[in-house]
Amino acid sequence: MKKEKLECGKSAEKIKAPTHKRKKEGKKKQMTKSKVREKLAKLQEEAMQGLEETKKAKKEKSKETKKKETVVAKDNKPSKKAKNNARRDQNSKVAPRIERDINAKVRVISLGGLNEIGKNITVLECGEDIIVIDCGFAFPDEEMLGVDLVLPDFTYLRDNADKVRAIVLTHGHEDHIGGIPYLLREINAPIYGTLLTLGIIKNKLLEHKLPFDAQLKVVEAGETVKFGKSFAVEFIHVNHSIADACALCVDTPVGKIFHTGDFKLDLTPIDGEVMDITRLGELGKEGIELLLCESTNAERPGYTPSERKVGKSLEYIFSTQSDKRIVIATFSSNVHRVQQIIDTSARHGRKVAITGRSMLNIVGAATELGYMNFPEGVLIDISEIKRYKPEQITIITTGSQGEPMSALYRMAFSDHRDVTLGRNDVVILSSSPIPGNEKLVGRIINELSKNGVTVLHDALVSVHVSGHACQEELKLVQALLKPRYFMPVHGEYRHLNANRQLALEMGMEERDIFISDIGKILELSASGARFVGTVPSGKVLVNGNSVGEVGNIVLRERRHLSQDGLVVVVASIDMQAKLLISGPDIVSRGFVYVREAEGLMDEIKGMAQNSIEDYLDRTRVIDRVALKTKVKEDLSKYLYSKTKRRPMVLPIIMNV
Ligand SMILES: [Zn+2]
Ligand SMILES: [Zn+2]
């Protein structure tokens, strides 16, 4: 763990590094650079200070009574809030503004995240300036055999690379930042985001080993940053299932465009910082031209419960399962969830061990940057758990989605080096399966139950709450911002449509709501908003190190092979003499088990021989491609008539 922390410490320092290195800037830019540098240094200092303070506070807490604990917590809150308010007032005084221009046109283009889940990316373009909001990846669906992840098509950005002023990030989830290492290979634009978001990216970039230093610029909620002539982006604090998430208000020559990012309204958040709805109200009064609002939970009525609800359930489980070891699987990025598990464990006198690569990475980064803290002596290494009784241990792990290589999966299938699960264990799945992962999660629950493990999941106890706004929260945002135009984002069509329905219910006109699609251009100008065309968009598949080389044809072949198998025909011919010299030999994979189908194999061989000889007899000039095609067709027809199956037939004809 110590090593983990050190590495993250390094990375946090590196966040600052790129700004020092940049020397070629003009005078004007240098001014802002030095400001940013100052701010960064201050931020870093604050983060470290915050960490020290919380560490101290925690130490004191553990000594004092519960009553005093709440006092400490309450005492801390106002100062933090006051600091935020002061910061915002300061910023609003100097916040850059964009002059209105009645001739300006702003184009809003989503390259991903519409009519699909994942790979969220929105492009804003005006004149010579482009900013990119988020750049995520998506997980492959079951049709995409062997594909590791799916990226947006970056063609439009590649073609306009010289215009891209910045990549601006709302938060650190993979569906918003996962594509960054790949986009940076095409465009080395500076990346703006909050401290935790950039901390997570920094670790990611280290893994990807880019040939240059990425320009990572830390901003804080409340700050506004200007990009080119046309954009000034204000970062606004929101609640979400990861800390440090922001909505963005982008000032442009045609008015303000508000992008919610992913959000929920948590009135009792773990870090005490409620979504900045006051600012939303102010912006609503100033006037919002276009709202881009996430739609994940637009079909769900009511409000999303507070993260604290999970804390209460955990407290209940820890009290009732006090004689067992507790293993909790959750999303590693849910810093507040992990913090609640740590705190509950500490209260119940349990040591906490952490396992799983991404969990170690994020907990390391979050601890180092001050977003998470361990009470003194609570954290132990996973190899030390044998020194304690089961009831003295909590294990926090990855694998809540049933991922086959995850730590929880290995524990369930008795393949984990340090942890074997049995009757003395309770496993809590503090998550809900992402659509498509239900079977994987089910498999783990079955296996654990077989081994006598008590499994608690979302369907049994409320050990998970969503990070996304439900209908009432979405309506609240509409009501506060009162946008002139509305474009639902972040979801499949059904989600986008449900979000549209909400806007209609709120009294918005049908013609002012735009359900877009990836690649579609929504243009805003003095004369209003309308769709004006499309840009290239789609899916780029990543398989190992190859990006984009696996396309539809390769996937079709993979599906064909996986469903029907392969029959290879190998033969040597003398082209001049028009003679079959050797073969044909038949090799098959995934088609039939050869030892049990010798008869069929002989028939295939005979059929292939006939086909080749027939061609050699009847043709004057031998063409190998034509011969291959004939063998393939003859054999395919024959195999289908015999077996009602269509294996891939691959003739290899050699000339000797
Ligand atoms: Zn998110
Ligand atoms: Zn998202």
C-alpha cells in the first residue's frame, strides 16, 4: 500500500509539471500560465494540508465520544463551504466573459453517448475554436468477439486538430475519460479537470506510455477558464458516484450552453458538499441558451436516494454479522462508498484490507490527494489478514460486475492467493449490475452460495444507490436553468426520449427539444437552433494494441468461426501440367471432432479432390483465385447438404 501511495504522490506532482515546461507561450498567455501555476501550487498545498487535517481530525475523533464526532464534523463543514463561496465570489469578479456576436454560429456535435451507453464525448465548435467535453470509451457488446473496448470515431477531431483548444472533463468515470489516452495520440490538447479526475487520468496515461507529457491542468469547482475567442467554461460542483464531479456552463458568442455531466442531487453527501444548485439558479436567471442534460435515470420516477442510505445499510449489516468476515465488492471509483466502508469498519473495530488492481490504484490516488482517509492503524495489507480473526476483518475488493479476472471472481472460484471464502464470510455486492453483466454477477452469487457464503446484494438490502438523477431531480435542473433549447444526452433512445417527455411536462415546446444522434450537428445562432448536417462518427474497436484494425469484416469472420468452425483444404498443383500433385488434405477446427467423423472427413476429401480435378480438366489457363473460389463453393454446398452447417472453408492451393 505504501508503494501505491508513493507512486500516486509522484503522479500528483507531475500534474503540475507540464505547465512549467511550456515556454513558447506569448506574453498574454504567460500571465495566465503563471496564475495557473500559482493556483496549482496552492491546490496541491491545500490537498496535502486537507489530508493532514483530516488525518488529525480522524485521530482525535477516534479518541472522543460519538457525540463529539458530530460536533467535529459540523465544525468542519461551514469553513469548507465558506471557503468555496469566497473562492466563487473571487472568481466571478475576474471570470472571463465572451462577447455576444449576432453573426456567430456554435455547433454542438456528440461523437458518442447518444443512442448508446458509454463513450461520451461532445464537441463544441465556433469559428476557429473547438473544445471537447469528455472522451470516454464503451465496453464491447457480446457480438464484438475479442474486442477489448470501443472508442468514438475521432476523424472529425483529427481533421480539425489545429482548432482544438482543450479537452474539458466533467468527472473521472471510464465512460467520460477512458478514450483520453487514444485521443491524445491524435491531438495533444491540454486537459482540464478537477484534481481527482486528473489524478485518475495521470495513472492511466502512465500505463499507456505516451511519447510526450500530457498537459494536465487542475481546476476547481467555481473556476472559469477561457479557451480561444469563443469559449469560457465554468466548472460547477455536482454530486455523483465519484468525487469531484462537475457540470459545465460554457459561455459562447451565441449564449450559454449548460452540460450537466453525470449528476444527482444528494442533499446529505458524504463530503458535505451539496450540488451547487444556487449557481444553477443564478445561471438560469442570466439565461441559458441550450441545456445538455444526462438521461441515464430519466425513466425512473422520484429522487435518487442519498449515498448515506448505503451507510445506514452497512451499519445494519456490520451489527448483525458481527461474527463473520465481511467482504465488500464495489466500484473502485466510488470514493465516498469506499470511505463509508472504511469508517463503518473502523467503528466496529475491524481492520481493512484492499485487493484488486483498480481498487488499489484509485484508493491510492484518492488517499494521496485527500479525498479519502484511513483512521490510524485500520489499513492492513491483504497478506496480513491471516493474523486476525474473521470478525476483525473487512476486505474491500473489485469485481462487483462479476468480471472474470477480478479479485472477487478469483475468491469465489478459490483462485485468490490470500483469500478463500466459506461459511465464516459475508459477501456484499455494493453495486448494481451494468446492463449485460447480470449473468456474470449471477455466476458469482451462485458459486459463493454453493460454498456456504452469505451473499447480500442490491435486491436483498439497499447496499447500493445510483449516481444519476431521477425524474424529479432532472425536472429541478430544468426548472432552475429554464433553457431556451434542450438536448437530452447520455443514454439510449428510450432514455433520451424519457428526458424529452419530462421537458414537455415542464411546459417546453416540442420544437425546442432536439433528440440528436452521434455525428449530428446542432447549430445555434441568432436565428435559433437547428440540425445542419453530420460529421463522421461511429465505433472504433480496440483489440490489444491495435486500434481500428478490427472492423466489421474481421468481426464477421470471428462470428462465423465461433459459430460454425473452420475447414482447411490444402493441395499442391502443377500449373503447367495441370496436375494435382499432392493432397488435398483436410484440416478442421471447431467443426467436427475428426476422430469420430472419419467417414465425413474422407467424403470431404473426395469432394475436394473432385472439385480440383474438375477445374484442372476444364480450364485452359489456371487461375489460382478462381480455383480457390470453386473449391470453396463446391465444398460449402456439399457440407451444408450433409450437415446443415456452414463452416468457413479455407482452400490453400500451392503451385509446385
Ligand atoms: Zn459517471
Ligand atoms: Zn457517465
